[in-house]
Amino acid sequence: MKSLKRIGNRNRIEILLFLFITFIVLVSCIDPASRQFLSVEKITVINGFPYLLVEEKMSWGPGCCDPAINHIYSGSIFADNWQLSNEENNEIVDKFNGERILPIVDCYPKNRSICYRITETGNIDYSEDGGESWNRDWKIPVGRERYMKGYIGITGSDYVEISTIPRDLAVINSGKSFIAIIPCGIQGLLIKRGNGDWERVAIRSEDEYVLSAEPLPYKAKNFSDLSYSVGWELQLSVYFVAILAIVLYFRGRKVVKTRISDQEEKYNSSLDFLLLITIGYSSIILVSAWLAFILWGFGFIPFYEVSVTLTLLALIFSVIAWRRRFDKRFSNKMDIEDGDA
């Protein structure tokens, strides 16, 4: 009776593993619904006041794809209090004509020796000699660009291209100093006031159904943020480990069956042992992968590649350890490939 009960439990586990794989394959084929969101594309200055061209876009998915709608936002001479402008001003519209091609350079109107430059690298450079020489003034923290590009919380959709490249640049007068303003697409604005630090500023949507252009975080602040940025890696590790566990179990089962299937009690206990070590070492791989990517998400590991390497090392170690335990249990000389043959 005990052996029949073990067989029943084992069969149920095998069926559950198969159903789990089928479920995750079906779920991965579902597209998320489309979402409307703002993207700050261009800036111009008229009579000392800055104006932004903000596009209302739609992500790919069920319900898309309407063409982008252009909005104009106006700001004060202090580059704050950005508001959606309802006036139709041809002068403003004409200023936004033409493509912005990087690199873009703009200088302080009252002192042309102070200049800023944006390039295709995503960095911001600063010059005090009118552009004769340049120094780095701002860049994305080392190793965090991949985290930002993987963060989908701003749109809720994988089908939005997240770029970390600035779009445009303007340097305006502000009292006795200057303000550098840089549109950054769905990340809103980068703003520097005089000799202060660079600030990341959101452009808020006035429509509750349209997502604002907000700065993407460099790292997760909580587990909710983490799910946006490394959710796919955590899911993928579950899928991979589940498939690996099934492959290891059924390959080992095939070997056990060819060697000791004529001894029912020993055969059943051997399958129980095989199931135990397969689940155990698969769990080690899964926990290691989750820990590595969670630490990367929270910024304790700066580079994504380090997390991948740690996961691969855990995978190699666990598979080798599983193989040794398997061989030691059944035969010091047993080889899985020989068993398959």
C-alpha cells in the first residue's frame, strides 16, 4: 500500500510539472494592452520662455495604434510649473519644425563661453571656452542603463521603446544665471540651474488615462519596483529551472528503469530519491538566480552580467552535484549516457 501511495504522489507531481510548463508557455504568448503615454521630444525658447513639444504616444498591444498627438507645454523663466498650453501659436509650432540631430550644442546667451552638449552616448558635456574643449558633466550611473531600459513601470508594457538618449537641448537666461533644459523622451526633463546639480523632472499628464513622462529609476526602491525591472528574469528562471528539472528527472528515471525495474521496492524508493535530489538542486539554482537578479535590481550588484554569471555558476555546480549524487546512489560507474544507450 505504501508503494502504491508513493507512486500516486509521484505521478501527481509529474502531471503538475507538465501542466505548469503548459501554463507558462500560454501566458507568455499574451500581449499586454496598449497604453497611452507622454514623451518629451523637443524644446524651443521664445522671448525667454521655454516651450516643450510633448508627444502623446501609444504602446503596441490590443487597442493600439493611433498616431501620435502633439501637445505644447509652456514653462516659466525658471523652468518650473510646466503647463499644457491650449493656445494655437504658429510661431511656436514653426519652431518645432525640423529634425533634431545629435550632437546638439547650446550656449548661455549672456556668456557664450558657457556651453552644453548632448551626444548619442546619452552623456552631457560642459565647456567653459565656447566649445573648444569639453568635460563630462552628467552621465547615467555605471551599469544602471540596462536596469532603466528594462523598467516598464512607466508604461506597463514591454512594447515601449525606452531610450536613455537625450532628445534636445536649450540654455536659457534666468535672472543673473542660466538654466540648461534637456528633453529626455518618456523620462521627462533633465534640468540644471547655474552651478547646481542636474535634476530629473517629470512632465505630468492632465489626462488620467495618459501616463506622465517620468524619470526612470536607477535601481529598485521596493519589491514593487523590482517586479517592473527584473520580473522577466525572475519568470524566465522559473521556466528554465522547471524545464531543467523535468529533463533531469525523466533522464534519470529512464536509467533507473533500465537497471532495477525488476525490483519493485528498490525501484520505487530510487524514484523517490531521484525526485528529491532533482527538486533540491533545482531549488538551489532557482534561489541563486533570484538572489543574483534581486541584488542587481536593488543596486548591490552594479552590472547585469555579474548576475548572469553567478546564475550560470549555480547552474553548473548544481547539475554536477546532481550527477554525482545520482551516480553514487545507483552505481559508482553508472553513466547517464550509457544508461540512455
